Amino acid sequence: MSSDYVEVKRFNKIIKHLKTHWLLVSILVSILIGFSIGIGLKSGQVDKRIVEWLTLPGNLFIRSLEMLIVPVVFVGVVAATGSLSAKSNLKITLICVGLCFLTHVLATIVGLFGSLILISLSSKNTDSTGKIESVGKQKTAYDIIADILKNLIPKNIIKATTNQELTRYYLVNSTNSSEYVRKVEYIEGTNILGVLIFALLIGLSASVLEKKAELFREFFRSCNDVVILVLRWLILVAPIGIASLIIEAIYDVDDLGESFKQIGLFTGLCIVSLLVYGFFVLALMVFVFTRKNPLKYYISFMEPMLLAFASTSGAVCIHKSIDICENELEIDSRMARFTIPFYTTLQADGSSIFIVMACAFLSNYFGFELTAGDYIVIIIMTSILCLCLPSVPSSSIVTILVVLNAINFTQVNIAILYTVEWLLDRLNLFMNKNF
């Protein structure tokens, strides 16, 4: 009787844990289902039109997340900054930006060491029979810095929710010669950094006005609760969307086996670099700043990290991270609701490692020799650009092109990166939610 009682008690305990962490369990199951179905469909050479029906829920899920990114960031930051004093706002903002930049620099240094190991273990590929795509004339330092500053201060905040400013060069052929014409254009994509700065200014102004803006602050606190509730409803269908997204990622790779053979070393060293950074460098930083066991934080944030890995979106993790900080870690809710959306927008440590190593890999693969000055430019550019890296899938690829332009490597075919980008992009986001 006693043994049966122990077994029943153990079973009830397992069921209790499963009910408590049902989202985590369902995400893990959906990942396995997605991989299995994706590999099965690819090996069975199922018609693309049939696969599109299976991938439609994932596309709708991503569209829903993207739809909520601006409301989550804008309303959350205004509500949080409005509840803090102006002096606290300035101090916390500077600390967040400084800490983000510091972690980006540390991440790029780890990526640099990984790149040096990668180059020492591999040989240059001088076979360039494949089609090489040009990314145009090299941008100047002014172009890069001006693009960042212009997006920081958008002239139309409504337009900033759907477009970003970007400098491009176009080749113009005349009768006697060819020259490049510089144009500043609006490209599709949310200028999330401009929205963030605008939200900070609005929240700061509300905090300065104190009692005069009390109704205004209460309105945004209510809006924040509404937006978070909508996001929580969306999370209920996350496992279905995640499985669909993974099916699409697996099916769209042309030759999964051959692709992994070509860049297996690059992928392996990227993963090792991410692990070294996440479980040694960041763990040391957590211990130095808090004097607490880093393992506690890793365990607490395991669910949002896995959610980021599966959904390839940091926005979906914001509400869960806030809940963990407020309930498990007992952090002041005003601080959590301000710093987490802010830091989620700016922080991209995993992407920093991937960008540095991808630049080194492509340069070595196509026989472009990097100098010490090139590595310095790569580190500086990556550290800055990752501060405004959009939290959407494959955003690192665009940044890689910009960084390669900065070192005057304009003849490169980046298609090879897409064979494993779907995996590394998820691992990058997994690491981004680690600190």
C-alpha cells in the first residue's frame, strides 16, 4: 500500500509540474513535431502547395507577433517611464544603453576568438564558380552613422512604425562613364529605435509633470495591461505556430545534408562560442553585479529563452520575462516594465557573435583576407549596429551585408548562410534572452 501511495504521489507531482509548465512542455513537443514533419515532407518530396497549408499558421503567428511589437514597446515604455522620477529615468536609461553596448563588445570579442579558430582550422576556398552578388558601393562612415542618428530621431513618428531611413548607392551609366548616385530612402520595416526614443520622451515628460499628468499615466498603465493580455492570448496558440514555422524552415532548405557538411565547422564553432559567452562570460557578469548564483537566473528564464528559440521573436518573451522578474525574482514592477522592453529592443549578444563569425567565415570562404584593421571595424560596427537590430527573423543577414561593405568586401554570395541561419538565428535569440 505504501509503495502504491508513493507512486500515486509521484505521478500527481509530475502532473502538477506539467500543468504548471504546460507552455514550456507544449513548446518542446511542438519543436519535435515540427522537425519530424519537416524532415518527412522534405524526404517525401511533397508538393510545395500542400506544404504551404501547413506553414500558413506559422506565418499568421509571426504576423500577429509583429503586429504587437510596436504597441508592446511603446505602451510599455511610456507606462514604465511615467511611473519613475525624471532623475531615475535618465540614470536607468544610461545604465541600460551602457550595459547593452558593453555586452555587445564582449560578445564580438568572443566571436573574434571563434573566428580566428575557424580560420586556423579551415582553408580558403578560391573556387568562386557560383554566382556572386554585389551589394553595391561601399557606404561611408558618415552614411552609417547618419542612418543610425536619423532613425533615432524620426521626423514622422507614424511613418516610423512602418519604415526606416537607409542610405543607398545606385549605379548610373552615362555615355562616357559610370558613377554611383547616393540616395536616402525609406525601406519597409519598423523603426523600433525611433519609436522607443519617442516613448521615452513621452514617458519622461509625464513623469516631470507629476500630478498634472496623473490621468495620462493611468491611461497608459491601463493600455499596457490590455496589450499584455492580448499577447498572453496569442501565446496560447504559440505551439501550433511554432511547429508550423519549423516545418517551413526545414522544408525550404535545398539540401540539408550537404549544406551542413559545407559549413559544419562554422556552425559548430558558432554554437560553442554562444555557449562560452552565455555560460561563462555572462555568468561571471551576473555574479560580479549581483553576487548571486547565476544558475538561479538561468533556471528562472529557461521558459522565455526556449520561447525565443522556437518563435524567433524577442517580443513574445517580454510579458513572461516581466512576470518572472516581478513574481520570482521580486524586482520592482516599475523597473521591470521599463528595463525589459528597453533591453529586449537593444540587446543582441547572440547576434553579435553570429555577425562577427559570419563575416570572417564568408571572407575566408571566398578568399578575402582580413587585416587587423578589418577586424576592428567589424567589432565596432557590429557593437553599434546591434543596438538597433530589429527583433525579427533573419535581421542579422542585413547587418552582415552592411558590415562587409564597411570592410570593402562587396563581392559575396551570402546564400550559403541561409542553410543554417534558421537554426543559428534561433540560438542567437535564445542567448539574447539569457541576460
